[in-house]
Amino acid sequence: MIIPPPRAMSPIRRKTNSCSQLASLDKNNALREIKLRLSYLQGKSTTMSVIAHQTEKEWISANKKSNKECHKHRLRVQLSNMQTDLRMHICEHIIRVLQHQKDVNQK
């Protein structure tokens, strides 16, 4: 029995064929990976929910801490501005008092 030689494919057809095979392999691998992840996550759903809850608590705690720090910073800025205003007010007052004393002494 004589076996006929395999037909030669053109280079373009070979590339197209191998690309489609790779694409289907990639798709199959991706689907398999998704299924594995889903089964893993379904088995670990209680653990995941506990972790998510802990993460949410940590986020809330960090958010509160950040808000407190922002509030403290705003208070420091206000205090600094008030101190500057107070210094200006005191200087103006001293100038007025000295001017008044000078006027009184001249009379």
C-alpha cells in the first residue's frame, strides 16, 4: 500500500492555521482558568467575606484617622492665622497707645 505524501501548505495558510489553533488554545486556557478561579472562590466565599469585612473596617478606621489629621491641620492653620492677626492687633494697639501718650505729653 502506497501512502501519498502530505500536501504542502502555503506559508500564509500555515500561519493562519497555527494562529487560529493558538487562539483557540488561549481561549480554552482562559476558560479553564476562570472555572478554576470560580470554584476556588466559591469554596472560599466565607473566608473572602471575612477578609472583605476586615478590609472594610480597616478602610473605615484609616478614613477616620485621615479625617482627624485633616481637622487637626485645619485647626493649626486657623490658630496660626489667629496668632498672626493677634500680633497685628497688639502692634496696632501699642502704636495707638504710644501715639496717645505722645499727644498727651505734648499738651
